[in-house]
Amino acid sequence: MNWDAKIIAFCCNWCSYAAADLAGISRLQYSGSIRIIRVLCSGMVHPQQVLHALEKGAAGVMIIGCHSGECHYLKGNELALARAEVIADTLEDLGYAKEQFEFTWVSSAEPERLVAAFHRMSARLADLDRDMPVTITGGAWQQNNET
């Protein structure tokens, strides 16, 4: 795949960020266009941060938190799930495609699951780029001359 628009991944310090660290140690491969931002808890990611990332040129945004019931802060991942539902609805209202956002669960012992989520997001955005009358290049929307 030759597609490499930036994807911002907000990763929980205790689970998904640790899984990313383990993925690196295990030499698991994923796109260099993934930009991981460590947050103490996925519940701390405000919807405005997701919008800001998209407005500044990210092709997609991911929030990756602990599995339900495993949050270091007890209910942070439940808050993140509730916010993710609001974010998904809001993005479509603002003209973004729902495929540009993903919320998923990954534990610290699941680097393969994290890498699979990264690949899935990259593939989904590449498909979106091919199917849309506008294209995502370098994160910015541009008119597609092929249509």
C-alpha cells in the first residue's frame, strides 16, 4: 500500500501504549504514518482533541483504551466509550466520514491486536480515499480529478 496519510492514535498509558511498546520490542510492523500520543487514560481524550487533529490534517483518529473492567482509573474506559459514540455522531454532522474515527480496546499483552487495529484503520482510510470524490493526501482533503 502506497497510502501514508497521518493517523493519530491516542493510546492509554496503561494498556495500549504498553502494547505499542511491546509491538516495537517484538518487531511487529505497522505504518510509519501512525502517530501515537500517550494519554494517562482513554477517558481523558476530549472530543475537541479528535476534531482538532482532523482539522489540522490528520486523515484519521483512533482512541485505544483498556478493555472494559480493566481501567487503571476504574471508569475511564467507560467514559471514553460514551465520548466515542458522541464523537462518531458529531464527525458525520461536521462533514467527516465515520471511517475517519475508531475506538477500540487493547490490553498491554495484546500487541498483535494493536497492530491489527492500525492496519485495519490504514486500509479503511485508503479505501475511503479511493471511493470519495475528494481525496485525503497528507491529511488534507483535495478534489479528486479522476471522477
